[in-house]
Amino acid sequence: MVGPSSFPGPRSLTSRSSRPRPAPLAHNGLSRTRRVPLDGPLPDVTGSFSDTVGPFPPDLAAVTLIAPPSGEIFVAEPIATIPFESGPGHTLPRELARRLAEEPLGPVRLPTGDVVTLAVRHADIVAVLTDPRFSRDLRYPGAPRIQPGLDISDNPDLLVNMDGAEHARLRRLLSGTFTPRQIEKWRPRVREIAGRLLDGLGPPGTVTDLIEAYTFPIPITVICEIFGVEGLDHERVRAWSETILTVHVDNVEEQVTSTLRFMEYVRKLVAEHRGDPGDGLLRLLLDARDEDDRLTEDELVNTVMGLIAAGHDTTANVLARGLLRLLSEGEYAGLVRDPSRIPAAVEEMLRWDPPGDSTLLRVATEDVDLPSGRIAAGEVVLPMVRAANFDPGVLRDPGDFRPARGECPHLSFGRGAHYCLGANLARMELQEALRVLVDRVPTLRLAVPAEEIPWQESALTSRLKRLPTTH
């Protein structure tokens, strides 16, 4: 039971901006409070509000009502924990839809139990991702973590955890490989890889898991060739990557083990290629480490590991989930008839099923006024890009899946200094994978009803376990 002494002081029960946040106004780590005007007698806590206020929210747990002299009441309810349950057909979770409408900045509980502020609206998230007053350095005592055990924010040698000049130094080393001009050179090769994989499909009527046969092999093969690395153990790298990127309280020990094994594997890979680095991205990084001393050894290993993991896992997931959406919504046939729509379809796929539901945590280094309210210095924000991609203030009819949609201002690759390094590569791979597929397998269809296809949910992303298809 939450009583008066459990609530934060008066300052936290008032708006932190001249543009007040919608309720809830405060939280105490266990529950949040909603401020509700009291237009009649104090309601019975075992019943419902008066007609002027309305019924209790359906998800309300243990409730205490407090009637201070101001003539208002406070309703306490538990703070929601991510991941939220998706809507029917793996659509936007109802909780995110509610927050878009009512609570653009509000408390949310992470799988670790830590409480941070969840940002859901497009304008707020753009501001957080582009304002240098929000930092990725969360290595201070007591900083919140998404993942119990070994969290990505603990590693100072990862590009995604760097700010300012340190981040720019490492980013400059890598960015030349992923420019639009450089990525276009890979388009014919991706088309060739996709075609070769489809050569292995069985005869008509054969049931094929398209993840195993197509959506996973394309990006892992391409990222290895970009690095100039041959003989990578695709299956082990895939297993480690999936475990590392799946944030869940039940896989902490497995995640730590996978991280350490993957890191050791990459250290051996780097050592083996020092004498013969080839002519890919690995050579560029080795030169920066061994000749110019622009990288530490740990930065080198973490950069290779991070790019290999993120460079295949996220693209494979977007492609698999996007194909499920196209096939279940009857939109695949439209791409068969008019392949020129594929680039627009890819953007809609990215909007609906981004590489990650959220970006990583940011901490405000000083007070920052966002469009929906003030973030105080030291407050940690989780930008939920999946919600921003459905913001009705930015997009008309965001709940409709429209592969022919024109402008699609999604945030699936982020914004600002940490904008996804591999965005150009991912877009090109998705476009070519779709283009080859609709050309070679125009009769592709799901082998089972969409609702029978299993998903794996986690705090940062979700993935299909398999994608059974036939043709």
C-alpha cells in the first residue's frame, strides 16, 4: 500500500517545464502517481470514481487515494516494465500507443529493476539523439542498466559508448567504408549472393525456413567480405550475436559467456590476419592500430566484434520480419507486379520493424527542455524509436502498413552523432534481397498462418525464431 510518506516531495509532484508533462507526474521507484481533479466527494477506493472522473484504469493494481487540501487526488499504480506486450499481429504495444497519446515522457522500469524516463514522441527523441548534452557515458556509480550482469554500457571501448572527440576519432576511421558511393559498389555482389542462395531452394511445394536459407546468410556473408575475412564460423558468430543482443533477465549467464567467447574468437581472428590482412576493412583497422597507433588493441577488437554482430543480425531481423509483414498483409504480390516500389517498401519495413525497438540509454549532463517537458541533469532517458515511428503527429495513419507510402521519416537508424554507421549498407542489402526474391520466387507465401510463427521478445529488439515459407 502506498501512503503519503511514500510519495516524493512537492517539487517532483509539479511540472518540470513551462509546458507541463501529462500525468503521471511522479514516481517513487515502485509506483507512479496520476494527479486527478476531484470534482465531488472523495471516491470509495474499493469502487470506482464518480461519473465526473470515470472508472479505475483496467490495469490498476493496489491503489491509495490521497486528498490534499488542493482538492485533488493521487492514484498510485505500478510502473510498467519493458518489454511491453505487442499488439495483435506483433503491432505497436498498447502501452506505447497510450504513452504517445498521454505520457510522452514518463517513468519505465528496465529488466534490471532500474527506473528511467521513457521518451516516445518523434520530436523528443530527435532532440535527445542530436543534443550533445545527452551522453552515452553511463559508467558512473549507480547508473541504470538495461541488462542484468554484463551490460553494453559497461564497455568503454565500444563506439556506441563514446562521446565527442573520442567518438569522432573512431567514427572517422570507419565512415569511409560505409559511404553511399562505397556501398553502391557492393550492390552487384549482394545480388549475386542472393541469387546463389535461391538456387538452393527446393522444388515448388517445398517448405523452407527463409531465415536459415536466405535472410541470415546474406548479411553475414556481406559483412565478412567487407572486412576481408574468410572462413568465419557463421553459425557460432550468429549464436553469440543473438544471445548478446537479446536482453532478458533469464539469459544473463549465457550472455556473459557468449560475449567473452565472441571476444576471444575475434582476438584470434585479428592475430591470424595480422600477417595477411587482405584488402578490406580489417586491414584499414589493423593499419590504424599497428602503424598509426590511432586505435588501442581493445578498441580494435571491440570494433570488429561490434560491426560483425550488428552488421548482420539487425539486417537479417529486419528482412525476416519485413517479409512476414509483406506476406501476411498481401503486399508481396504488389512488389512482384511493380519492383520499382521496393525502396519505399524497405523504408516502411524499417518503420514497422526497426533493427532495435529503442536506442541505448542517454544521461542528461544538464537540464534540457524537450518539446514535451524538461529532463533534469542526471536524468536517464530511453528513446523508444519504435513508438516514434508511429507518432501520429509526424505520420498520417501510422497504424497502416503501406509499402507504397511516400515520405517515411522513421528513426530506425537513429539521428545525430550516433546515426547508424551501416545504414547505407542495410538499406542496399534489404533492397537487393527483396528485388532478387520477388523476381526469382514470385509465388512465395507463408507455409503456416502468421499467428503460428513464433517470436522471441527482449527489451531492445524482437526476432522471429523461424519463417516457414513455400512457393
